[in-house]
Amino acid sequence: MPNVVSCNILLKALCKSNEVDVAVRVLDQMGLMGLVPNVVSFTTVLGGYVFRGDMESAMRVFGEILDRGWVPDATTYTVLMSGFCRMGNLVEAIRVMDLMEENRVQPSEVTYGVMIEAYCKGRKSGEAMNLLEDMISKGFMPNSVLCCRVVDVLCEEGSVERAWEMCRGVVRKGIRVGGAVVSTIVHWLCKEGKVVEAREVLDELEKGEVASLLTYNTLIVGMCERGELCEAARLWDEMVEKGRAPNAFTYNVLIKGFCKVGDVKEGIRVLEEMVENGCLPNKSTYSILVDGISVSGGKKEEIEKVVLLAMTTGVDGGLWGIFLKLVGNLDGNAAMLDRILTENVV
């Protein structure tokens, strides 16, 4: 004869396959076999209705649990809350959580995650932040994805400083927020022109953990846009020392920064370093340099260096189009380009 555990496994399989009507019949037959369904049995069927989006039936099953004198556990409440959240009914989800608190059932880590995600989706950053802090105070450790979600909503609402303070509080409690959170705050601070503050965030939140290449790229972009190329170069060196190898995007950002301040020569030096380090330049790399050369008037040696470097890394039709643009913008360079190609033809 089957027991309650084996029946619950069958109920779960049926509900997962969206066969909740069959699961209800199995639940009824358990009584005929002399088996007494438990909270897990009813919660499983409740979850089946939630999966189907039938919240009215889910609430009916929840009411049946209460009528039998059983105390729903955190899982039961969480499944019900997640259903309302999925339907976009945040008010009912909050009501279920309030009922959970009234019945003195402690929320689980999953419960907090479901509600925080729902608050973020509903653009209720204050409530999401308060619930995250409550979660931590109860001894739960939020993962970096959840922290990033709250930070992102706060930043989108213009509360970057508030997000930064919240993260500092989380870090002080020994919780690692993760590279995605650091990148998000750095991105938004740079977007507001607060590059110095962004650097401070990197220094503080990076303790015990090396920031991602995305974070470094974001901060280098911010520094280059403000013309702080020396600071960007220092950060570059620090990044390399910590084992984060720059990619094509990083090199392009630095090249663009030098071209923007009229230092095409230094931009070409970065291109040479890029090729030496085995990082393949792309169409954007040469487009940035061609625009820089065009603006600065185009020195003969600069054009020659760029074209020769392009030939060593491979040139397609699109790239030749960029060089033809350079020839069109600068008089007298057509003959020089022709000479370079003739001398270096294979």
C-alpha cells in the first residue's frame, strides 16, 4: 500500500505537469485508502493551482487547510504569495504576508526573495530595501542577484546615494554583495558624473573580492569622458595587476579618450600595445582612430601606422570603407594610402 510520502510525490509530479484536476482526485482517494493527507499534500495541490494561474482555487485549498485546524508553514504562504505576485496582484500578496505574520509563521529566505522581487517589479524601492534589511536582521544572507535587483531599482529612481549606503551597511555585516552590485552603482554614479565617488565605491566594495572587468570598464569610461586620462591609466594598471586583462572594449575606450583630447599619437600607442598583447582590434577601434586623425588634421606617419597595423590584423571590406573615409576627408592622402598598399602588398 502507498503511504502519504509516496502519494505526495505523485501529487507533485501531477501538479508539475499541470494535471492538477487529477491531483485533486488522488487527494480524495487518499482518504479512501485510510491515508490522512498532510499540509504538504494540500500545499502541493495549492501550488498546482498557482502554477495554472487559478488563484481562486488556490485560496479555496488554503481555506481548507485552515478549516482542518492545521497551521500552514512558510512554504504554503510563500507559494500563495508567489502566485499573486505572478498575477501582478501585489496587494493580495502583501495581505498574505501580513496574515503570515499574524499567525506567527516565520518567513523563509525564499519568502523574502519572492516579496522583494515583487516590490522591485512594482517600483516600490523603499519597501524592497526595508524588507531586505529585515531579511538580513533575521539571519538570512541575500544573494548578489537580489541585492543587485534592489540597487538597480533605487538607482533608476535617482536614489544612487541611498543604494550606496544600503550596500555599505550590507558589507559591514560581512555579506559580499557581488560584482554585479558594484558594477551597477559604479555605472549610475559615472552616469551622474560622480567619478570620484564611483572610485571610492570600487575601493570599498572590492575588499576581499576583485571587481569584474565590466566594473573596471565602466569606471574607465567615466574617467575618459571627463578627460581624466591619467587617472584612467592608473586604474588600468591596477586592473592588470589584479589579473583582469583588458578586452577590445577597454582598449577602445582609452583610445577614444586620447583622441577626444587631441592626443592621437597616444591613441595609436595604445593600439600598438593592444596588438602586442594579442587583443584583436575591431572595426570600432579603427573608426575611433580615423575620426581622431580627421579632426586633428592627419599626420602622414599617423595614417601610415594605423593602416599598417590594420593590415597586420586583417582588413575586410568594411574596414577599407573607413580608410576611404579618411582619404576623402583629408586632401592629398589618397596617394599616400595607395603607396602604403603598394609597398605592403603580398
